[in-house]
Amino acid sequence: MMQASTYLRELYAITTTIKKGRQYRLGNYFIIQIDHKPLKDLFTQTVQTPEQQFYMSKLLGYNYTIQYRPGRTNATAYALSRIPDKQSNSQLRIMTVSHFQFLEEFCTILQSNQQFQSMNQDIEQGAETVIDYKLQDNLIFFKGKIWLPPSFPFGEVLMT
């Protein structure tokens, strides 16, 4: 079995990443930073293989710019593309965190709701009427699902 070229592997990585965050990227401008120079001019190159055409078609419809940043100046990509030295005890840890403004607004409004505050107090006091309810990350969960007061304004938005 033949190995895919570095070009195709990098192109696959870009399309997979974009696909995973599709709902956040559609309609929004974003920048793709790469450390593989041939991909910099992706859409001005001649497409030579069916694989290239396949992956490039997955990028259509998005509003983005590709920026080339060579190796050491693109720390994240550089670290991901390098195999750690087996003799050293170093470990590579990368964490990606999305910032959800909606979730912050949601929690702020929820915390000010009277029914939520009352339920929160009952759970903290260990009332028998709230056995299946749990507090986690400033939210109330009922059997593993987020509980919302019936009069909560976000309820209709979330259900549609």
C-alpha cells in the first residue's frame, strides 16, 4: 500500500478540521495557518490528482485565507508535526477551547431566574424532592440532561 504524500496529508488535516467546526465556520471569516508552503497557494495551483480535487471541493463555500508560517514561527503546527524525542521525558499537550458567548449569556440569565435559584437551594440542602437532580458547572442536571425552568425564555429557542 502506498503512503499519501505530505501535501495530501496536510490537505486532509485542513479539511477534517474545518469539517469538525463547520457550524462555527460557515458564514464567518477565518484564517488557516500552515507550515507546509505548497498549500499556501492552494487555489492558484493546477489540480493534478483526483485526491486534490476531492479535498479542494470540501473547502468551497468557506470564507478563509491561508497563511504560511514556517516551522518554528508556527509553534502549534511545528509541535504537532514533530515526533517527541523518546529519550527525553517531555510530553506534548495541546488543548483547544471554544469560547461560547451564548453559553455565558445563557448561564447569566439562568442564574437570575427565581425558579432556578429555588431549585439550586433545594439541591444544595439535599431535599428529597430533588434526588435525581445534580449541580454541575453552575447548571442543574436532571438524569444527565440540563434542567430548565418552565418559564425560562431560552427554552423555546433551544427546543426549535
